[in-house]
Amino acid sequence: MNPLAERLAGRIARGGPITVADYMAAALTDPDHGYYRHADPLGAAGDFTTAPEISQLFGELIGAWLVDCWMQAGRPSKVNLVELGPGRGTLMVDALRVGRRAPDWMNAVALHLVEINPALRSLQDKALSLYRPRWHDSLATVPDGPVMLVANEFFDALPIRQLVFWDGTWRERLVDWSQEAGFYFAISPKPSSLAFLVPAGFSAEQGSLYELSPTVIAVATGVAQRIAAQGGAALIIDYGRTESALGESLQAVKAHRMVSVLDDPGNADLSAHVDFSVLHQVANEAGVRPAGPVPQGAFLKALGIDMRAERLKHGQGRNVAAALDQAVERLTEPAAMGRLFKAMAITSAAIAPAGFEPTVPPV
């Protein structure tokens, strides 16, 4: 067993089974051995690839989106530009390259990055030093003021709870450990106190599973309340569902391949589908405007990804043009990232965010 597995096994031996959320939080953010506390997980040499690493098109369009929201908000003279989970800083580099075309925007912006991975902070510093970023462990320490926020593939990595319908009641799915079996899933003997959060109307059968995330609710509430109180906009792009549903989505990825969730904690990326209906509800409850979700492909096409790709092809050779076509296909086609990944905006009332027109159909 690796050191984190030994630590978790000891914790379970002393205190009993832990929730899936506790296991996931330790595997991803343990101060000494958590997955997001050490090496760069991105790219061919890492475990997964995100949209900003596929093409500059993605970040450039988001940059234009942010500037447009700022203009609609009345061009405030100071605004906090925030990214949750900025990876290598690639998205923000591309977004700010477009932003430089609007000098007033650049003069207003203070860049804040919410990141706990020291290796990624170092890469972000190299990529974005021109913009003098400040780093935070959470949104809570970002200074007061209007916020323009981006969260790309951030919410899917927040810990989830899993409930199992068993003997007529919703019970918690837990992670247990034994010397013989290693880590394995178990079911709590008593009904879960979170059962009231399961939407009514599900046709649950013995063994049906429902995922929920108090952490997602807390982070989204913080974003929505911040916008409600001080103005601004947030763009959330992630993979997930438009409506709550039964079924398991928790997965582990290592070296671009699916692996067992309970194998090698701390050395594989864990994630789960985002329930966008929950984010929508949180925004409504905070008194701000939710827009979407819409499929990522439809969102990017509404922002003009095809037109931007054609402009970048101008004067370039065949290889560049082919690479741009491949990137557009990967980002927008339903069989690639275009349908599973979705975009949602949370904005103050003055902002009508681009890309969420009624003509763009949700999935």
C-alpha cells in the first residue's frame, strides 16, 4: 500500500467505515499525499487533458465572453478576475491575450487563482507572471468587489456522497477496509440523514444509487452569493447532467485510462458528473440569474468558434489548418466533448451572457 492508503486503512480500522466524500477528499487533497498536492496531472504525460490544452480557441472565446460580461456590467473600474482550478494557466493566458484588445478591461482586472497544487501554482506563475496573479485556497479570501469567474472542470472534482436504496430506505454508501479485501464499498446499517435531499419521484429499486455533493452546493452558493452582493458573472463548464438522476458516475482516471476508484488512492484523478440542476437551484435561491446549461459544443459555436478557427487558418499551412479542424471537432462534436460537457452562467441581473440564447437547445 502507498502511504495514503496506509493512512486511510488505519483511520478506518480505528473509527469505522468513512463516507465516499471523506475518501475522495483524502485521495485528492490530503496535505501530504493527495492527488492535487503533487505533480502536474495534465497532458500526454499526465492523466487527463482539459479543453484549454486542446486549443487556444477555447480560452480565447472565454476571454471574449468575460470582456462582454464586464461591459454589460457597466465597465467597473476594478474587477476580480477569478479562475477556480486554473490547471497550467493555459485558459487564462489565452483569455487575457484576447482581453488585451480592451485596454480598459485590462486596467480594471486583478487576477486571482484558486489553486492548492504547488506544482501547478509554479506553472501558473511562469505563464501568468505578467499579470501579477494572487493565489488562494478558496474563493473566500478573494478581496471584495465585482467578480468575473471561470470554473472549467472544477466542480467535477469536489467530493460527493453516495446513497443506496436498501431495504426500503436510503442509506449511505461507505468505504471500508480489511486486511483480506483491501478497500471495498459497504452500506450503512441505518438510514441516511441526507435522504431528504433525494428528489421525489424517483423509481428506486433495491441497490439504486444517488449521488449528491454538499461541497458542490457550498462552493456554488459562495459564488452565487458573492455575485448577488457585489455583482459580476461566473462561467461554469464541466461534464455532467442537466437534471438529477439515479446512477453512479464516480470514476478514477490514471494515465488517460479508467482504473478502480478504490485502487491506489492519491495517485489517480477522481471525479463525478456535475448535477447542473443543483447549480441552477442554488443561483435562484441566491437571487442571481442562472443561464443554461447548454452543451459545450452549442455554447462554443454560439460564441463563434468556427469563425475564429477560420481566421487562425488564414495564411497558415495545411498542418495548422488540419490541427484547428481537429480541435474544433474535439471541442464541439457530440461524440467528443460537445454534448457531455456543458456550460452554465450565473450572473447579476444586468448581464445577459452570450452563448445562452433561447435558440441554443439544451440536451
